[in-house]
Amino acid sequence: MREFYFALKNGKTESMLSKYILVIVLALLNAEYKAQDWQRLVSLKGFWKFSIGDDMNRAKPNYDDKDWETITAPSSWENEGFNGYDGHAWYRKTFVASGDLKNHTVTLRLGRIDDVDEVYLNGYLIGATGTFPPEYNTAYFAWREYHVPQKYLNIGGENVIAIRVYDSQLEGGLIEGDLGLYEKKGAMRLDLDLAGQWSFEKGDDKDWKEKNYDDKMWDKIFVPAHWERQIGDDYDGFAWYRLSFTVPQSFKGKKLVLVLGKIDDIDEAYLNGKQIGSTGNMKGDPIRYDTRSEYKLTRGYFIPDDLLEYGKENVVAVRVYDGFRDGGIYEGPIGLIEQSKYTKYWRNYKPPKQKKDIWELIFQ
């Protein structure tokens, strides 16, 4: 692996090599450990169409890839005959989305990709990890999990996944993992999905909660996903998310809950400029929070009557503070659900046997 190569090349000591081995082994164990929480809906392992080079037209579902080679994934592209190639390449695969996928909380799991990727479903960008050149930042160690919006799925028909990859050196491509579409066991099913690209800005300014604040110059990142994988640095501190969305008239008169999944570490949530909920306490210097529990909590904030505007634009703004390691809105579901469905879900919820994240065992 890449760590071994650089350690040996640079004359690293045996203790350094031991550290590299430990990090890699724990990362792999953690991915396998968490796999027990998922049920597979569609397998994507096996044959994929593949071509080196870079052309954004390849993201389009009707792009003609009949002259591309066929390779197996997961596997490095070097092992599939493209030995010595470094640079851009694309994967494409067609699958049928059966009616069983309708209204499910679907996640595309692609395992480990070396080094950087963007993923398109039927021409829509649904996820990205790392940064492409010229501001290159590898993410070869990250396991990819991308939320699949229901509005982008062609239920009952063919769907096309296109994956743009950049590899800088050594192995490249869809390296390892049980590729497929999955749903978390016992997942909550929302009435309005709000996952996808949100506006994002590092720093802290209370004006950012206001509905009419202009966030056009902010970055766009995917929710849910840790922000480190998308902004290219290990930022700790305050940051804000914003999203504009429309609630259909058919929701009028219903009591609703805003579900924001899990957030690392603590948060305050605003809807149309009014605070509707929070987890943790952002007051004080330094900010003190419970490193063992708050980032694990699923956020569900009850929306006051008459706060939403139906058939018009609404804005949710989320203030987040991260004090250590990964940060941000990192796990779904994200969206609106009727209060009666939400409370029924939690009444019937049977928590899985409590088990610590492998990283927790290290850093506790």
C-alpha cells in the first residue's frame, strides 16, 4: 500500500511502519464493523465499463460507451490491465431500480477509491470525496457512502452510475468494498428528502441564520458527509450550512419535524431565521461538549405551526461546532417527516446493541 511505499522510500523507522500498519488495519476493520448495520438492495460488484482520460460528457446517462473496455470492480485498474496508468478515468454501470427501492432511504456504497472521485446518477452529481487537480487532495483512505435522492432514481427502469476518478500514483480506481445500493437497517423514511448539495461556509456569524442572507459565494458540499472529505483540510471550529427548499402545498396543515441526522459535534438549527432546536451548548470559551455522545445523536427538531411557507422558498441554516477530528452533518436521514410518523418510528425503534466505533476505542 501507499503508506508502506513511502515509509520504505524515505527510510522510516520500524516504529513509523508499525503506526502506518495500525492505521490501515483499523480503517479496514472499522469499515467491516459498520457493514453489519446495512442491508443490500442492489449489488454493483462485477463488470463495469471503463475508459481512461477525462470528458465531463461521460456523466450523461445517454453517453455512448459501447467502445469502452469492460473491467471488474472492485479491483485496482492496474490489476485489470491498465498497469502503470496514473491520471483521470471514468467508470460507468447500468442497473435496474425495482419498485422495492421506492421511498427507501438509499445509500450508494463504493468502498475505497484511489484517490479522488465524483459520482453521477443519471447525470446528477450525488457525491464527491477529495479534490481534483489543480487543487489536488487525496482521499484514498476514505470509504465512500453517498445518499441517493429518490428524485434522481428511475424506479422501474434503467439507471446509469458514472464515476469520475483521479489517481496520482501507484494503485488507482475502485479498489475495494462491497459495491452496491444499501439501506440502513431500520432506517427512517422521510416525506421530503433534503439531502444533497448545501451551501457551506467556515467561520461564525449570526447573520447567516437570516432567510434573506446572500450565500451565493459560499462553497457547495454534500449533506450528509463529513466536511473534511470535501473541503480539503482538517478544519475544526465553527461552520454554517444553508439550504433553500420548497415545501409542496399538500403538506399544509400537517405537523412536521426537521430531521438533520447526526452532526459532529454540536449544532443550532434555524428555519426561516428562527431557531427551532439545538444539541449541545455553544456558549463559553472554550466551548465544552460531550465528546462521547452528542455526535451520535439523531437530530429531530419539531417545526412550530405557521413557520413554513408552502409552495414558496424556505431556508434552513445550521450552525455547527466541531472540536476534534471529523466534523459536520455526517449521517442521514436529512429532511421533513410528519410528526405522527416520526413519533411512531421512535416508539417502535429498537436500538442495535451498543458498540463503540473502533476509532473511539483508540481516542477515548
